[in-house]
Amino acid sequence: MSLIDEIDYGTPASKASETVTLTIDGREVAVAAGTSIMRASMEAGIQVPKLCATDMVDAFGSCRLCLVEVEGRNGTPASCTTPVAQGLVVHTQTERLKQIRKGVMELYISDHPLDCLTCAANGDCELQDMAGAVGLRDVRYGHEGDNHVKARAGDLPNARYMPKDESNPYFTYDPSKCIVCSRCVRACEEVQGTFALTIEGRGFDSRVSPGAHEAFLTSECVSCGACVQACPTATLTEKSVIAIGQPEHSVVTTCAYCGVGCSFKAEMRGEELVRMVPFKDGKANRGHSCVKGRFAYGYASHKDRILNPMIRKNITDPWTEVTWEEAFAHVAAEFRRIQYQYGRDAIGGITSSRCTNEETYLVQKLIRAGFGNNNVDTCARVCHSPTGYGLGQAFGTSAGTQDFDSVEQADVVMVIGANPTDGHPVFGSRLKKRLRQGAKLIVIDPRRIDLVRSAHVEAAYHLPLKPGTNVAVLTAMAHVIVTEGLADEVFIRDRCDWSEFEDWAAFVADPKHSPEESETFTGVPAEVLRGAVRLYATGGNGAIYYGLGVTEHSQGSTTVMAIANLAMATGNIGRPGVGVNPLRGQNNVQGSCDMGSFPHELPGYRHISDDATRESFEKLWGVTLNSEPGLRIPNMLDAAVEGTFKGIYIQGEDILQSDPDTRHVSAGLEAMECVVVHDLFLNETARFAHVFLPGSTFLEKDGTFTNAERRINRVRKVMTPKNGYGDWEVTQKLARAMGLDWSYAHPSQIMDEIAATTPSFAGVSYDYLEKMGSVQWPCNEKFPLGSPIMHVDGFVRGKGKFIRTEYVPTDEKTGPRFPLLLTTGRILSQYNVGAQTRRTDNVVWHEEDRLEIHPHDAEQRGIRDGDWIRLASRSGDTTLRALITDRVAPGVVYTTFHHPGTQANVITTDFSDWATNCPEYKVTAVQVSPSNGPSAWQQDYDALSRQSRRIAGKLEAAE
């Protein structure tokens, strides 16, 4: 193995269709019109020296190293900023150019430290490479005069010298090595869109500065790593490279955080990970990254990680380490005992949206073929199951319609109940770039997210609706489309059921659904709503992106159908730049749904009661499957409290922290006789576990993830599992202990079985993924190259289905005791329940969950910023500190759920979506009052957590 070498063409590719022919160094070259001479040369295999140019950002032309000569033109133009033209004759290497380049390089080196042998970038420094490329052998200028290199000028401090900034936990900034090429500044602006960096000073005083001469950590920098990736010297360098050295080989794999599914090069020394570098050929991220995927992988080697199987008789006992064989035998014996004593349906399992498709497939297969029931569920149900139901009803498929590239052709983007810059930051950056190019933005969210107004981006409309009124707002938008004649009748007659449209149109046209009527309870001004929907309906390509603020409601499925209605009514389906796009929360939420993780569906969203579907699996698996749908997680917990459900296998999920109504979850788990947790750490759920099976990280296994755009990406093992086995191997060994004759030698064989049983995956294999890089399902005989855009020539279900969306207020209502509405969400630096990111240096940005409260509400209650407050609902109460901000409207409060000490889900209720049981996390009536600090139950909870993590023979409890 060796390092994967990605060609840097110097400037971005031209998208023009016209071709231009020119001659470079005697070679005839044909390229797209608008291509730079530099890129044309690189495409012809001719490398022009460069320092300020890179193909991730637009040409700048400042380093003066890439000069060329063009016959018939005076001077020596920069090849990065000079476009090709028909018939040009270009020379990249002449005596004149050689002398100019050497002179330029001399000037760079004269103000640069000559410590190459001990520099962290030695072997990966473009300045070093270019000095060699231009033949620099001597520097006539010393460091005796003005310089940025030496800390002292004789006996006096050197005013131009700046010490290294090591404030960021992941990289250093050494101004003495900066050549002021501006690549980092442009990457921050053009790729990330944060505008955190600038060039301060002029002339020889110029230098890169985070913000207004701030430290990186306290500046607006979001630590995405784009600047580090762009830097051609050691000015910006990963601390891991400084500590370990340069990597010697790399492997392309897929990030295990959010649903964007970024591709990375894991750059290694032996089995030690040196750094993660975004892969330019990754079709989801196009070479960009966020702080989590780029830097927050330290959890994989954290001291808290459990590497040996453990069992205990009672949940109050310390854990005892055992062998894998003992653990499997114990679980198999306990599950058999429970089924013999309480019945076949007394056990079940939960699949993980963090594990691979192959691992998820095996867990649901174990439950159906081994346990003999369909008691399987997944965390995907508590986030995006309404997406599956709603889009399945309207379009015929349970997934988004576009690829992420599609946003580059959108003219109007509507973001509903999502916060892309925090939850899906790489997509958020691509969206911001499109907005800076002129696309218009509509934000529907109770909170003023960053996209509403930030650097060079401002929403045309922000609809700050009252939590729980999504359906009313979207139906009011539909009212405007129908009553103002904005519907695309040609599209509807051609692609949708016309009679159903007429029924829907009559429904939404009712005056009770007008913006003026709905304003009284949604809080959205009628004129603002009318302006927003007119923009969406008439502004060109209209794309909708939505998140958990849509699905995690009692009417989540209805809201998804209302979104589908809007897209069909305006003809915004079936081509680039439009569509309905759910932003999935975890790396494999889409895949866990695809793999049959629901109690009523087999892989491929086919109902368990369908005889033909069931028969195809029975024939392959050699068992008879139960035709009755099984229990969902809340039903399992209810049955446990009732005494009829006694055992559960939980892979990669922390339901005690992530599921609603924590007290109900804990009561259910406590009532079970054999709780098996299969994870990396002793998480909150493990407090009630009797068996712990250590898991493996994404770095330690082979497999696939399916991201939010239905893209199936390879996950590749880069190191030996520290626990001894990949998660798929653990599940297989457990299945064998329970009597199943499984003999998979590699996850590729599991994918072959998935392809044989799941029509949308029929064309997928590891060999095909190696060839294609990635594919988007459906990938089969009809769509051999996959399906970047869905419903191009017609809907999967045939005709698109318009569905009435009657607004039904949630049963969770405010009142004198609980006058405020709580909604929840995520923050950039943390991920889900925080089990991974809390074990990295990302905690410097988010040490605790805070409650955002409007200044008016805070003043009424005598609360100041940073004060401890008590947050109480009908379900329970907790304490945390206040963050006073006008991001939230009066009457609305907001918090995150990344830290178990907060236990935000003690507050949430057990109300759920009418169709899927997706919990209503986003609407909880609460009261906020001053507090003196953590409550008694939080202190007791912490003490119990420590007690439950005791391991026999260990000095400290695992955390």
C-alpha cells in the first residue's frame, strides 16, 4: 500500500460544453472553454510550478510562479488566471521563465525558516517541492534585515515575528512559515463559507489572521480543516502529524458521523491513524469536511473504550470480564431460557444507524431467523420513520429524491426544520456557496438558525412558526399555490392523479387554510408566508430540504406528505435542482431503514405479511418466518413493564439517552432479565445491561453506509479491531451460538445476499463499488449506474399521490403551569448522544448542554445568562445553565441533548407520530425557573452511573 495521490489541477474544472484546442509545449490539447492554461497543462501531463493555486478554489494569481509565455502576447501571464483560447501556442518552460521563477522562489525562501529536516511538513511541503522544481540552488538574500522568521532582531524583540498559535486542539498556526498565498483564506470563504480568515496588513506586513487578530480557538473558525488542507507549507499543520510524522499509506473510507456520508483518506503509519483527509473524488463531499469527520476520531482509542466482553448477574453487581466464547454461550443460554419460560416473543433486538448495512442486515436476520419473531426496531424510527411513510405514500419510495450535487442547480431552496450548518455541515457549506451565487433561501424554523443571516448569506424569508404547527403552515402555503393559480398544471396532469389533485386542491382552497387564518395560531405573518410560497412556486428550480424538525412531531408523517404535495403541485420533482430531500441525522439512518430494521418490513421496505416476499427470504435462510409484525421499541418497553418481554440485544444504540421519556425507558430496561448491549463504551443504556459485547469502530471494519442521498459508500478497514472482531463477526458468532449455521467470511458476502433479496440493491457488489466509487440506489438491471435523481420519467408508484393534510394540534399543550414550548436540536461540534464526540477534543466548543431562552422570558423569571435553571415538564425535570439569546422567539426555549448529565429526554413526553410512533421530541410544554445547580436526581443519577460501570479487578469505573 502507498499514499493515494490525488492530482491537483490548480484551478477548478470548467463546466462549459464547448471545446477549445491549443498547443502547449508542442502538444495539441483539447479542453473545455473557460479552462485555465494551468489546468489544460496538467490535463496534458505538463506540470506548471505553482504555490497559490489549487483546484479547490478559484484562481488568484498572486504567487507569480506559474507564469507562461504565449506566442503573440506580451509579457508572462499567470497560467492560473489566463483562460485558454482557440489556437493559442503556450510555452511553460523557457530560459526567461526559469530565471523569473528562480528569482520569485529566492524571495519566498529569504523570509522562510530553513528548518526543513525538522519541519512537520518535510516530505509534504509544496514550497520545498517548488524549490526543487524550479532548480533553486542558492539564496542571495539572508534573514539579516526585516523578516518574520526570527523572534529577535539582535538584542531587541522582532516586532514582525508572531509566535505559533496552538490554541486550536487539532492544528497549529505558525506565522513564521506563512508565504501569504491566501489559499487558506480562500478555502474558508469559497469552500467552507465561514469567512473566518483574512489577510491583515499590507505589503511586507501582510499575514493571515483569524478574525480581527484573534486566536484560532476564539475566532469564528469552525475547524473544518479546509485551511489546513489548502496550506502549501507547514503554516497550518495537524498536531497529529507533528506528533506522529508523515503517513506512509492511505485507505479511502466513509465518515461515521452524520448522514452526508463524506469520503476520507485515512492516512496511516502502520496501524496508527495519522490524519483523516477529505477525498476529492468523494461524490457526497467533493473534498470538503467538518470538524467531526476531519478531526474527531480520537474516541476510537479513548481510555473509556471497552475491549473485553463482560457479564453480571444483577445490574447492581460489578462487571466481570469473560472470554468471547463465554459471553456468546451465556447470551444464547439466557435467550433460550427466556423464550422457554415466557414465550417466543419475549425477546427482541435493536439495530444501529451507526453500524454498516451488512451489520444491520445480520441483526434483523438474527431476530427473524434466530429469535423466531419480528421484534426488531431501530433508532431510525425515532427520527426519520415519517419520511419513509410519507414519501412512500406520495411517491412510492421511502427516500430523498436528489443527490447533493443537485443543490448547485437550485434557484430557490426551502429549509424546513433543519439546521444544515450544524447538523450536516458539509452540505451546509455547499448550500451557502449556491446562495452566494444568487439562489434564494426560505427558512421555516422556530429558531433563527445561522442560515437566516450569516456571512454573505441571508434568507429571503424566515417563517418562525410556533413548534407543532408545521402542517398548518405547509397547508397554508398550498392554499396560496392553488388560490393564486401557481400550480404547474401540465406537470400534475402528466405525472400525478388528477382527480386526487382536484380533491386536494378543494381541501387546501378552503378559507380556513388561508395564511390569514393560520397566522393566529402558527405565529407566521400572512404576508411573509405568501411571499415565501410565491418565491418557491415561481422562482425557478425549487428544492426542499428538511430535518428532524419535520419528522419528530405527532404529525410528522402528515408534514412529510404536505411537503411532497408542495413539490408535486409546483412541478419541482424529477430533475436536477429540485426535489424533496430529508437530511438524515446519522451516518447510516437510510441504510438501517433499507435493511429491514422495522418490525413490519423486510429489507427493501416490503411488508412482512406479503407471502411472496417472505418466501424469498425463507428459501434463502432455510427457516419459516413469522408473518405478524413485531414490537416497536415503545411496545417492547411497555411489554417489559407488564412482564411479557424479558430480553433484548441492542447494537450500537443508547436508548436510555436518545429515546423520549427517560423514566419509561429505564423502567422497561430494569424489568428485563437479559439486556445485551453491543457498543464501544459503557453507555447510559449499559446501566441496565447484564451482558456487554465490545464493538468496533468504522476504522476497524469493512462494509457500506448509505447516506441521505441514497449513496452506498464503502467503509474500509484500516486497522485491526481493538476488541478482536468487527461487529458483523460478533453478531454472526452470537447467531452460531444460538444454533444458526452462518458462515460469512467477509462482509462482501453479506452484501451479495442483500443484493439477491433486495431489488433496489440488485446491482450492488463490492466489486462494482470498487469500479464506480459509489452508487445511489436503486441500482439494478433497470438502473445499472444507480439513480442520482429519482422519479425522472414518472413516480415509482405510477402517478404521484396528493393527500389531504388536515392540521390536528398536538395533545401536548401549554398552560399556566407549563407556558413555554421546548424544542431540541444539535450543535456543530457534537454528535447525537455525544458518546463519540464527548471523548474527543470537541468538548472545548461544547462542554455542556445549555438552554436557549429569549431575553423577555428570562427577564420575567429573573434569569441571567449562565444561571442554573430548572427545566420542568409534565414528564419530569432537570437542571442546566441558561443561554440568553434572541435566536428563539418569546415563548420558545431550545436545548441540545449531547450530554447525559442533562438528560433532556427526562423532559420529553411519550406523544408520537400517528403513523410511525416517531416520538414528538420537538414539542414539549415546560416551565423554566431559577435553580441552585444540579438537581438531587441528577446527582443520584451520576452516582448510580459510576456504580453501574464498576469492573471487577479494575481500579476505576469505566466512563
